[in-house]
Amino acid sequence: MTDHLKDAGLDTEFERGLGAFDATMVVVGSMVGSGIFLVSAEMSRVLGSPGWLLASWLVTAALTLAAALSYGELAAMMPRAGGQYVYLREAFSPIWGFLYGWTLFLVIQSGTIAAVAVGFARYLGVWIPLVSEERYLVAPVHLTERYAVSLSTTQLVALVVIALLTWTNTRGLKWGRLIQNVFTSTKTVALFGLVVLGLLGGWNTIAVSSNFGDPWTIRGATPVAQGLTADSGFGLFVALCVAQVGSLFAADAWNNITFTAGEVKDPRRNIPLSLAAGTGLVIGLYLLANLAYLVTLPFDQIQHAPSDRVATSTLEVVLPGRGALIMAVGIIVSTFGCANGMILSGARAIYAMARDGVFFEAAGRLNRAQVPAWGLVLQGAWACFLVLPRTFDPATRAYGNLYSNLLDYVISAALLFYILTILGLFRLRRTRPEVERPYRAIGYPFVPAIYVAAACVLLATLFVYRNATTWPGFAIVALGVPVYFMWGRAGRASR
């Protein structure tokens, strides 16, 4: 057994200030951003039927819950700061932990923080027109034909949000916890309100008859590949796999609570509990939200919702003329809480890497408030940097955001790490049977095995039919290999 597991005690340098409710709020708050309000439009275009849209969300629910229940055993077994980074390090080798931490810092966590902060700013612009992606403080400066940097008022607000939440989290766990609990509770109530308004106030007899009277007929499906749509059996299978990219992304980040294990009270009980309760609550609300969309809107209106804002279109039916403004408030609250949860938890993974000598040494120290302040600052600085670069399409003369491309690239890489981590559960059962396991994965070995098999099929399908965004993700992971060995040599030289 490695030194990391010799000590049966827990991390003692942190303040253990997160109870079961707080931990659950981290799970819920990190999961619920803006995805649930948007991704169903693209999913419905790919799948082409109401029944298969709901089926796709049910697959996401099963996969997410299976993964969360499996992670519960690892969290109870190794309740240390760093979470998934630690699990991969201990189950396989330090390099696998580093490759996950490298990808997490470089894109997964920081890129998501950037995306969520920009999402906050965009919806703030619904209320404050001065905040707009077309209002520039620094107009796009092209580095190449396809890449530029700029500073719009939307980008400026995103930078302020990241800086503010990073600063409040450096002041101590109590501030991060307070923001998380308040905003997560508020957005959970708001999401529940959307469900209730849609199911009761938005009930549309025509939509219900069309969507549920004929739920499986494919209508208006977009191709998932050249000449392949959901109209054929095989095409439907591929469409279901491709659609998972959207729903799994909307339901992602549930694992963030494992990064904060050093600050959770009674972590061997509360982390598995929060994983089960948090993911169950969110997935349940997501399924109900999609039901609300389907009883309110005819399917073609879901497929072609303006700017993919399905939730906004749903509220506009219930509250004409006010739905867009109300939905904007809901998403502002949701994204602010999501960004806080991601900032709070991500720095703890960086801390664990630094303690192992594979990240900047300063990130492995706690400040007087007993939080990894330098880890927070480094993460915040990189997330701010990712807000600035823009992509440019010469054909449409339209600007995009670089972080959006990077997030597309690492969806498959993130799925790979989920697969490896759950395989680590099997490996540790065999190699370290003597280690205390206060909680054992429900349904082992079948539930974890089903997740691994299903995720492997999904990953293989994305490799074939979405290779333009799959291979670059693995390239980002692979770039971490030489960095790991360079960091190792630097560490040995300094000693």
C-alpha cells in the first residue's frame, strides 16, 4: 500500500465545514448550469422524436446514477482532497492521476468556469442591454485568420464574475459554502417552478396529443453522418449515442464534491450520501423539465426553439411577454451558483497535485483561512484567460469562443476518465481488499460493469461519428505525458 493510504486518518489541514446538506448543494450546484435549458433542442433535432428524446434522458439518468453510486465507494475508501485525481493515482499509477488533473485544470474545470461565466453575462444582457457581445472595449484583434482576442462587455462581466467568486473563496470555506447554499437552493426552486408551470400552466392539448399520441415516429431528424439519420435502426442507435453528448454535459460535474473531501464532515458517510442524493435530485428534475417542454410545445418548436432556448420558449407560452425575462433571471442565478461550485471544488484537485509535486508548489499550501488560495488564483487566472480568445468563421464572418471548442474536444476525454475511474474500483477490490470500505457500491459488480460497457460503446461511437471533436481531446490528454516527466525531473533537481 502506498504512503497515501497507510494513514487510516483523514486530511487534517483543512477546516471540515461542509455537512451533508452543504455537500449535496455542491453536487447540485455544480451540475445545474445552463445546459438543461438549452441542450434538448439539439438533442431533439438529432433524435427526431419525443419518445426518443425522453429515452435519451433516461439513459443519461441511468449512466449518471450508476457512476455516482460507484464513486461513492471510492470516496468512502479514500476521503482525501483531490477526489478523482487521487482515485486514479491509487488505482493505476501517478501518471494517470496527473493526466486527469492536467486535463481538468487545462480545459474541463477552467473551460467550464469560463463558459458558465460567459453564460451568466449573456443572460444578464437580457436585462442590461449594455452587456452585449457586440459592444467591444477592445475590438477583435486577429492573431490568425481564424483566431482573435477581444474584450466585449459580455467578456468583461464574465471576468468580473470569475474574479469575484475566486476572491470570495480565498476568504474561507464559509463564504464559498454560503454562496453555494443560497444560489443552489434558489435555482433548484426555480427549476422546480419551471417544471410546475410547464406541466400545469403550459398544458397544451395539441402538443400533448402530437408528442405522446405518436411518440416514436421520426420527424425532421438531422443527419448524424453522411446519409445517416435516426430514420433507420442503426442511425437511431448512433443518434442516441451522439445525443448523449448534450445530456451528459448538462448532467456533468457531479464528481466535484469528491475534490473537496478534505473539508467534508464525516466524509465516509456524507460524500456517498451527497452523490446519491444530489445526482438523484438533479436527474429527476431534468426528466421532469423535459416532460414540461413536451406538454407545452409541439415537437417542431422544441427542435427549432430560437437560439435553442427551449426553457424560455416554454415560459413564454405560460407567461407571454415575460417568459424571456423571468428565464434570464433563473439562468443568471443558476450560472452564478454553478461557477461558484466549480471554482470552490476545482482548486482542491490542484492542491492535491501540488502536494504530490506535479503542479506549482504554491498551490499546495493553505492560507490563513485554511483554503488553497494560490490554487484558486491560478485556476481563476487561467479561466479568465480562456474567456478572451475568439474563433472566427470566414464564411459567416461570425465570432465564437475558443473555450467552446476546447470543451467539445474534451467531452470524450472526460468520459474516458470516468471509465478508468470505475475500472479502478474493480482493480482496488482485487489489489487492496484489506482497505476499509464503509460504503460499498450498490449493485457491484453489475452496476459498475454496465456503466463501463455502455460508456465504452458511447465512446467508440463518438470516435467513429464525431472524430473531429474526439481526437483533439485525446491529444490534449497526451500532451500531459511529457509535461508529467518534465515536472518530475524538475522536482528531483530541486531536491
